Amino acid sequence: MSNTYITMDELFAHLSNIVGEEDISEDPLEKSLYSHDTAPIPSFLSKLFNMQPAAIVRPENVQEVAKVVEFAFHRRIPIVPRGAGTWALGGSVPVKGGLVLDLVKLNRIKKLYSDEPSVEVEAGIVWKRLMDQLSGEGYTVLSYPTSAPSSTVGGWISTGGYGIGSLKFGYFGEQIAELEVVSPQGRIQRLTSGSEEPEMKWFFGTEGVLGVITSLKFKIRRKPEKTAVCALYSSEFETVANLLSSLAKAEVVPYLLKFMDRELVELKNQVSRVKIREENFLLAAYEGPASEVTRGVNYFGEEFRKAKAKLAEENVCTHEWEERFNPMRISRLGPTLLAGEVVVPLNRLSATVGGIKLLQKKYGIKLGVEGYVVSRDSALVMAVFLTDERKTLKYTTQFALIKDITDIGLRQGGSPYGIGLWNSFYAAEKYGTEYFEELKRVKKKLDPRGIMNPGKFFEASTRFGFPIPPRFYRLSMAVGALVNRLI
């Protein structure tokens, strides 16, 4: 903790008065689990940061969140909001110790508005649970993350907001009507698109550095009348990329438009009961009124025939649609799975994937690439690779591959999908210089004591009180890549 004037006994006593003893943990094993997310951190990097929280706090309602945050603000104790921790960029990991504010108990549906239709939920509710409960009422969400079985609603808007359904219904932030947040000083605020200070948009994708999202009201829809899934293979990725662009710009927009390159298919086949032909793969799902879905499927057929691609078997289509919640199943091949994610212009997709594939020789590692078309003009690209965190030197050098993947996306006019700790050097490129400077001003105004998720997003700040210079980061990653080729 940054505050040296409070003992652990005093800290525990203060927090117990707010949330009760049963909702505080100081267990060393549990604190260790909260010191990382889904990506193990190379040991030499972890030594630069204080990733062990002093305690984990699990508030049960917004009032408790506000009291914990207010206490932390007055005592200058760092506080890190956390959802399910399903991300891999260090956004929910402490770097200056302090408190982890686990929002898992804020998981209720507050109200269903059938006339709009929309729903208001607490930020800690898991997507799949929400979808199952809405389904019983005849509704479903507009879009959701591929990690829906485990990730939370608040976590998704804080980190990404693009996923399944984004092509048809847009970025999740565009679906949100109201946001309840707790400010860094412990004030409960209700924001709408018309709110001026603070603006609701400031909390989208900023990973808890400006406050704690505690509930959201957003649009939903009636369950679709019909769903149809089509898929195809091609030996050339260029063919797949061209088809993705045509399908994304069609009159009937697919609900889901996904691709996998040959290498990812090969990896996936090792853990899948339904095998896919080991070529580049495209999956399209259509949802909506039956007549609309039929038109979409017919257009898919026309485009597939013109491209002279190969139609996938019906059981493959069904299986891959069901597998949309398991993009990381290949982690079973481990022991460690790492990934780099970028959003690129759709017309630069083929060049981006081609550039990523060249890294295989540089690092001596197989890279599988998959992604989703998230708008008519852009695609989310994820390159994954297997490594072994137990082999410290090799793992550390291969960690540099994430930077190379990001750089390739930037050269193609794209941006990192998220920031967290490891992409803090790219935040200005993601948000644009003008908006990024605005966010920095907002941070200073809303959080003058710098307690909210400090040491990341705006800079990678070490436990020693100084940030890692971007030039040093790039140099160390380049050295890592060189060492990787020599060992």
C-alpha cells in the first residue's frame, strides 16, 4: 500500500465495519491468485511491480462500494476494480498493492423494461447467466463477449465492448442508456449520454482508472425468430478476407462473422471432437426474422460460389456455432497460452494476418490467427500461441511476441484492442492524441490522489515510483526477440 500510516489490523477493522469480516480476505494464497489475470507474468517483469494486494474486498451493493472507495481515497490506498479477471493485459492486476475490489457479489438483475426493451443489471453479473435469465422471459442481448460464460457485464465495457453481435448491433457502449458509477472520492453518480461532467463515454474502455462501474442499463431484444449458420473453407486466406468484406457490407448483415486461419484450425482439431478441414475457415451466423435470415443465407451462397470456395459440412457449422463460447479451448494443449489482439481496417486484414504469420519463423513458434468482423469496416484479430511459463528465459523472450503483433496491427492502420498494463505504451495510438489528452485531464480532475487502478493505462508505473519509458520497453522487447532466436 502507498499509505504507510495504517497497519493491517487497522485496515481490516475499517473494512470490516463496511462489508463485514466474511467479505474481506487476507489469505496469502488468495492474494496470490489476484496478483495476475489469465496471462502469467514473466518473473523479471513482475519484480518491477507490487502485484500482491493487501486485501481483497467483496462488497455486496453500491453503498458498500462507495464507502470502501471513500475510505481508500482519504487514506490514499490504491484500489483496483475487478470483474472475472478473464483478460490478459494486466488491467485488473495491482501494480502498487492496495485493495482489489472484487465485484462478483454485485450480480443481480435490477429491472427488466419490456416496453423499450432494455435491462438494468449490476456490473458483476456474468453474461451467460444474464442471457439465460433473459431467455426465460423471451429476450436476449444484442451482443456479448466470446468469454460470456465467465466474464462480467461491467468488465466487458471497461475493457473492450466488441464481440459476438457487434457487426450487426454495434459497439456495446452504443447500447448503454445509463451507467451508475462510484467516483474516486466515493460519490454514487448516475450518468446518461447527456451527462456532461463526468461524461458517460469516459468510463467505456478505460479499465477502472476513473471510477467503479456498479450498474448498467442497456438495450436488449426479443429472441430471434430464426438462426442459421453457414461456413466455408479456402486454401487461400485472401479469398476468406475478400468474402468477409463482401458479407459485412451486404444488405443483410450477419450476426456473427468469424474466421480462423489454417494453423489455428490445426491446433483446434487437436482438442475438438468435430474436426474441421485444415484450411482457412469462415463462419457466418444470421439471426432475425425468418425472411431476413433466408435472404442472408442466399447471399452467402452466391458469394461462396463466386469465390469457388468449399462449403463446410452441416455438423461443422453447428459445432462451431456452439463453440463460440470457447475460443481458448486450445489452451488445453498448453501449458501456457498467450495472445495478441488488434483491431484493424477490414481492407487490411489479409496484410495483417500475413505479417503476423511471418513472426513464426522469427520466434520459432506456431501462431494461430482468428478474429471477428466487428463493423462493416473493421475486424478484431487475435493471434494465439502456445508456450511454457515454467521455462523462464524462453517464456520471457516469447512474451515479446505480443508487442510484435501489436506493432503489425498499428502499421496496417489499426490499434490495440485493449490497454491494461502491457499496452499502456500504445494508449495514445488507440484513442488518438486529442482524446487521450482529454482522458489524462479527466483523470487528474476526478482522481486527484491517483488511487483508482493506478500505474497503468496512462503509463506503466513501477513499484519504485517511476514509469517504464516507452523506449526502454521497445528496446527490451527487441532484445527479447533476439535472445529467443539464440536459445
